[in-house]
Amino acid sequence: MSLGAVAAAPAAWAEPGAPTPSAAPAQTCCNTTLSVAGPAAVGLAGQPVEFTEKITNTSATESQDLFLNLVADAGAGMPKNGLGVWYRTDGGAWQQVPMEYTSGSFQGALPITITLGPGESRVLHLRLGLPMGEPHNGDSDGGASSVRLTSSVGAADGSWVLQARDIRTIAVHGLAAGLAGVPTTAVRGGAPVEFDATLVNPTPSDYLNVNSVLFTDKYATVQVKRGGAWVTLPPVTAAAEPGLVGHYLRERDHKVPAGSSGSVPVRVSWKANAPLGKATLTESIIVNEGSVPFRGTHVGAASAQVTLTGGQSASPSTSAGTTPTPTSSASASTGTTATPTPTPTTSPANTGTQLASTGGDGGGTLALSLGGASLVFAGGSLAAYTRLRRRA
């Protein structure tokens, strides 16, 4: 059901398929008010974020039977498995609201009737999340920079009379990856370069099933410091992408709580037969990766370049590099260090670097071009991450 306009007199529901009108939040009529508290933001592919909606019957004499309709517009880039809304039952259990999907818009009503006596109120506990697939079956084909949530209270007497409405925009953010302290040069066949791989969760969403992968070329050896000792990481490749080499920096399927941050000491060395010139290091954050390596929802990335030489030793970092910042477009990071920002951008961008990936309801594998330094993930919805496209 779509909504018609709210007037001073009781309004009726518009015909199905009518566009959701633009209006100020918390419009009311008919002795009913609606007050919505949050959320301001959610994390892409993170756990759902709780918020409340309070419905009040302001009549001093009449009872009302009402229902709550929800429309979440995320744009055409959002796949059908990309968004969900849950409500808390009287018994305390969370149940998903059945919603219909049309071109990035999700629409449904809570399957309960809300009966309010004169002067009574009811607080509904809801959750909004962008799961982008299922556990261990993430979908990278899409994303959103924001969600426009329309909450509408209607009469449950069959008249579909609109009682109150609230419209708000909820920001969508991802995780912020970073490579801090990467030297500008390294000697092939020589000593490794050392730096920190960082991960920041600036969102209100907890994250589960997270994998942090450092992509290199086939000539690189990657180690991380665990328990005070350097441990060599096994290289991982996807069958369809033999040139793509990944190294899992942290434990598989780890958790990243809301508001948390951390870093892993890393060092990388290159074989003596590695080509001279630029070598790219890319940290990619993948959620709900499945059995196919690197296939899942990509929610953060950072990249840095090291020049391989035939000299005697690696030179220290001489530049702070480029930090991903909230801008209207992604800018290529060609410096020596990529550091995370606590506020990832939500604007679409096209850096020319292409990454093809599928998951959830699609087939295919990931193809990552390591030639670029800045990346745009989730269909171009998060700047400083590589653009995702589903391969035909």
C-alpha cells in the first residue's frame, strides 16, 4: 500500500503503486500522533539497529484500531535481499516484517492490530538492517548511501484512512580499512616492509562473519604478528581468478562491534624475481564470505603502493599518504599510506577501478583489479572503495 497526501480532514490511502509523497516528519490527523526515535545510521551488511515508534490516541472519548505500514526506499542499487525490518512481539521475540520488493523499495505492514483506548499510547520496537544476503552468502551486487523510511499509521477498519506519518532519511555507512605506515619502497629479495592494517567500525551496527583480506601479487609473502611472533599467512586464490592472491589478516569470520577499532602488525616481502616497479597492497573487508574465496559483501577497503627496487634496503615512509574522507567522489590514493577515517563517505564514485563480484542470489566470482589505489565497494555507494559490478 502506498500513501496519499495528509490533509486536515481524514485522508485515504492512495491506490497501490502511487509514489510516496515528500512530506515533513510526524504529520498527523484524526486524533493520532506518531513519534519515531532513530536510527540516524545503519551499517551496510551489519547487524540491524533498533529504534522505536510511538503511536498515541489523543482522543478523550474514542478508541482506535490501527496498523503500521512501512516503506523503505533504498534506490535501484539495492538488491531484494539487501534490506529487512523486524518488530518485537509482545513475547519479546523478534520477527521479520513481510515486505514486498520493487526496484529498491521495500513495503509492508506489521501483522498486528494496534488497539488504543482514549489517551493511550503504544511504543513499537523495530529494527532496520541491510544484511545484503545471508550468513556466509553475502551479496556484493549493490548497496545504498541512505534509506528513506516512511512510517504510516492507518485505520484498521477497512477504510485505509491515513492517521499519521513520519518520513526520515537514514544514512548507510561501511567499515573503514587502512594501511598505516607503508614504506614508499622495498627491495625485491630483500628485507620485508612493516606496517599496520587497521579496521574501524564507525557505524551503530555490530558486524559478524567479517574477513580482513590483504591482496597482493603472486611474488609477495605476507606475515602478521601473533603472540609476539611473526606468522606466515598462506596465500589463497580463487579458481577463476588465479592472478588474485589474498591473505587473511585476522581470524576467519571475526566480529567487529559497533564503534570499535583495531590494528594488526603486518610485514610483506617480495621474491627476488618480482618485477621492478609499482606493487599494490589492498586491504579488503568482506562480510558473510561463502565457500568461494573473496565472494561476499565488500564493505571497506584501503590501498597503498610500494615501489620495488634492486637496491640494498627498504626506505622508510616519507609521506602520510591519502586518507579516505567523506567527499562527493572517490579520489585515487597514490601515496604510501592509506589510513581509515571514522566516517566513511556515502556518495557514489567511479575511480575507474573495476571489481566484479556476486553473492546471495547470483553466480560468478570476484575479479579484483589491483592497478588502482582507491576503491569503491557496494555498487559505488561508499567512496574510497572499488566499484562492484556483476559480471555478465
